[in-house]
Amino acid sequence: MLDHFTPNKDIKAAEQSKKVREFADEKNIVNFFDVGEVGVEHCLLPEKGMVTAGDLVIGADSHTCTYGALGAFSTGVGSTDMAVGMAYGKAWLRVPSAMSFVLHGKPSKWVSGKDVILHIIGKIGVDGTLYKSMEFSGDGVQNLTVDDRLCICNMAIEAGAKNGFFPVDKQTVQYLEDHGAKPPRVYYADPDAAYEYVMEIDLAELKPSVAFPHLPENVKTFDEIGEVKIDQVVIGSCTNGRLSDFVTAAEILKGKKVAKGVRALIIPATQRIYLDAMKLGLLEIFVNAGCAVSAPTCGPCLGGHMGILAKGERCVATTNRNFVGRMGDPGSEVYLASPAVAAASALAGKLETPENL
Amino acid sequence: MLLKGTVIKYGDNVDTDVIIPARYLNTSDPKELASHCMEDIDKDFAKKIKPGDIIVAGSNFGCGSSREHAPIAIKYSGISCVVAKSFARIFYRNAINTGLPIIETDAEIDNGDELEIDLAAGTITNLTKGETSTFPPFPAFLQGIIDAGGLMNAMKKI
């Protein structure tokens, strides 16, 4: 899955990609995805039905924890662990203790999965669930779409978690069926399961949120945010590069123009999302609003390419990390937010909540 | 194994993007990675390290990406060991798998302190402060990976 530095970002990345291509060809790797087919891995695997409930997944990317949204146990490892896993079919795993996040109620219109996970990380910190499992439950789960849940589990790692996990419900089963995944094997928590910590969250009380530089735990809501001018907006990534994210952004950007001086980048995470966005007329809305639409890539999220920041520049991104130098110069700043906040900010030229538009 | 070196101290949440920024991940050459280690928070890191020096940090060291380039960059910069209050889990695995010694301790250690660490005995002696503290040994199977010099070597022995 060549997603981080493709289309090849520079000569060195091209050489690396070439090596991978040659290896995949030599070994007849069936599930090898290159430019033209590839998407951001954590959006592409669920889309292709390659993960199902009950699977135990390891992946050589920290955001492998995304698939917990589908009822899989899924966690990131390094490349040596991955190579050993591929060669031997084995991995060592310590059974983590669990922390429970009980979700109640229904989020308001402009509150999405991103705001839920930012709220949680803001409360417990970037090491709040270090080496632990984040287990989500409660009547509020049914009011979160599968895309919301994928976004929430995606950022479990930003609280230090080993994995995130949602219970399988009708929506999950429908999603798995729609994407041709294997029949789910459903596991639920024991009724008397012991948790290290339980946090109750009323989704109706949550507000659009932003994580300020340089940690995902520096979360603020708009009543605490003054005027923060921005230079760039990125809507995409394994966190928020799915079709529903672009539907939301387009709803805000339709018939309007991105503020002068703001570069707005739209990066559908997979070819199918790109195509669906095109069919729905979303790409036209984005281009007419003055956004640049890119081919699927991880690109700017990790400061790879396609939107690197200069010193002093600020970006509102729907991505997952805002560490020092994450998207470019160490003197640049990344503000993490939902697609709705990112789109509203693109129009305003500063951090803005869609509630004010 | 006895490690001896001067402490370079950092705070909490030292993330993989500052240990080795992603813009340099277009190479897997350990020396080249080491030349950019920590540069976004400590520009002179690569220049000032003496072989054997020890990184001491707060909680959640190595948070962020799964990039194995992070422990490799540290190891090839000449750092002999990373001592922290806690480690992010993927970094923890990657350090063991690539043979970078790491130790979890709450001992108070300051920048510039001289440390002597006995990995087998599980002791940290702060030569500057004249204090010795202990740390728990790794579980046997992890120690086996470390003794083999990393996971690749350990698997070859099975």
C-alpha cells in the first residue's frame, strides 16, 4: 500500500517506491496497491472489505487502530514486527487493560466523530490511555455513523492507546455487508468486565473543537478561541478523508469562496471516494469555491508533500497530529479539527465554527 | 551490559516527528537518519552527542508514528540508552526489536548528570548525584529478543 509518499514525492521516495514495487512483483503480492488504485490505507482496507469484525489486525502504521470501529482488534506495530508477522504469521501482544468511554445521546448538527475524540483526548491527555484499550459503548453509539467511529478509533493512538473498540451493531453489519467483508465474528465485553477508568460523555453537550499546537490534547472550543488567522486548510487523511467528510465540507463551501490568502486542499482518501465525490458534484463545488483537489495520498498530513508549511504558517487540518514540524517547518502550526470546522475556517480565513456561518 | 554516559534531558511527550521528521523518511540509511535526529527541537543534537550519551525524558517518550526509523536514528546517533518515565507502546516495541536499550524509571535525573547503567543487574547509578536506583527486568521473552540483538535475530534462532 504505497500511500505516504506517492505519487512519488522526490527522487529518494521514488527509489523507495520502486524497491517496493519490484518486491511486490517478484513475490506476486496480490493485494498490492499502487498509484491509480491506492488510497490512504486505513480508508482503503475497510472500503475493500478487507477487515471484518473479530479480526486481529497488525499494521505497520500507528493508525492501524482505525479498524476497531468495525469490531476488530487492531493495532499498529513497526516494520520489523510487521515483517515477522508476514513471514511467520505470529506476533507478540500484551493483553491491555481497558478504559471505558460510555457515550450517551445525540450530537448536534456540526459535531462529528472528530469532535468526540478531540474532546476525550483533551480530557485525558496524549498519554491518557497509554498501552490500554479504549472501549466505546452506550446508547450514543447508534447516533454515530460508521465513518464517525472510524475517525474516533483512528485517533485512539493519539491518547496513547493500543486500540480503540466499538461494539458491533446493525450499522456495522450493514457496512461490512455493503463492502463485501467476510462474515463478522462478534465479541462483546463481559457484563462484569473490569475497567481502569470509566468516562461518561453526553454527545449532545459536545461542541465543535480544535486541538491547538503542538499536541492533540490542547483542545479548545470556540468560546475559548480568539482570532487565529490561517494560511492553509487540509481536508483529507485516514482520520477525515471519507465521503461523508467531503459531503459535510461541500455543504459549507457550496456557492462560496475560500478567503483570500488561504490555500484549501481537498484530498479524497481513495479513488472510490474521489469518484463518488465527483458523481455527487462535490468536486465541482470545491473547485468553484477555490479549493485544490488532489489525488489520494497521505501527503501533507505527515509533512510528506502536497502542502508543506513555511515558518510561521498556520494550517487547519482534519488530520490527526499537530506535533512540532509535523506538516513542514518546525516553526509552523497545525490546528486539528473536523471537516466542518476546516471548511468554515477556509471561508473565514481564520479559525471558525460552522455554527457562525 | 554496562552503559556509561552523560545525560541529555527532554520533557514529556517527545514524539516521533521530532525524533526523526517524516520529511527524512525517504531514506532508510541509519547514519543519514541519525544526522537529523531530534533536529526540530534540538538543532545541535547530532553535533553535540558523544558516543554513550544517554537520553532522559518524561512520560510518553516516542509517541506518535510507528516509524522504526525513530529508535534507529537514536541508536546510530551514538546514544546508548533512553531512560524515561514511560514510553509510547509502538516505540517501546520498536526499540526492543531494533536493539536500542530503553529503561522506565521515576528516578530524578538532571541534564548533564553522569550515569552508569547495568542492564543485567537493573541498576542506574547517578555518578554526579551519588545515587543508585533499580528498575525491574524485562519479561524473559523480551529479554530474549534483546539478548539476540533484536527481533529478526531472535526469530532466526527459533
